[in-house]
Amino acid sequence: MVLNPSRLRVIAVGKIRKPWIREGLETYRKRLPGLVIHEVKDSIPARERDQILAILQPEEIMVALSEEGSALDSIAWAHGLDAMASGRIAFVIGGAFGLDADLKARAHRILSLSPMTFPHELARLILIEQIYRAQSILQGSPYHKA
């Protein structure tokens, strides 16, 4: 199956301030036309939670990014996305203090990009690159091993 980026979106706390991250994001967004990114104003986690919940649609599968989530290799990640691809998926990235516990409890899945902690800007870039990588794996493109 091929992922449909228009059925995926990223809801992320905070703005991208670093030009090199903005450039990387634009590179992958061009490769994933239709992918939507919503930015939520950074605040205390409870207020961020409320803003995120206001954006989420009831039919969306919420995947929260958190260091305590499940870590997957790229192949397992691609197949996991493929399994969810019939629905709409919202990936949620917290700010400096992470995601509110109540929001994580509502998530359908909690995903870890790594046991290490990343700045939210970098986590956003890594996530979008991994979405593109998953798409290339599912399409049989050489990107994954290039």
C-alpha cells in the first residue's frame, strides 16, 4: 500500500525557529504533498493539551510522541503506518515539557523516536523524515538504503 499524506497530519507545539530545520521540513513536505502541520502555541502542558484537543478530529487515530513510547525500526514503523493507513492519523508532538499525561492517556498509540530526548523542532523533522522513509519502504523505493 502507498501512504496517502493527505490522511496524515502533525500537530506540534511551538514554532520552528532554526532555519536549517525549517529547510529540512520543507524538503520532506515537498515529497509528501498533502501532509498538514498544525502549530500549537507553547504554554503549560495543560493549556497545550486543550489546544491540541480542539484541533483533533474524533475519527483520527492519535499517535503521541513520547520518550516512554514504543520504539520501532524503520521497517516495523512502515508496516505499522500501513496498518493504520485506512484511517486518518494525527501525530502529536509536545513542547519543552512534553505532552500532558491526560493527552497521552487518550492516545491510540504512543511512539518513541528514540530513548533520547530531542528538542521539539528536531523531533518534528525526524518524524516527517520517517513518514517519508515509511512511504518509500512501502513503495519499494531505494531511499531507505541509499
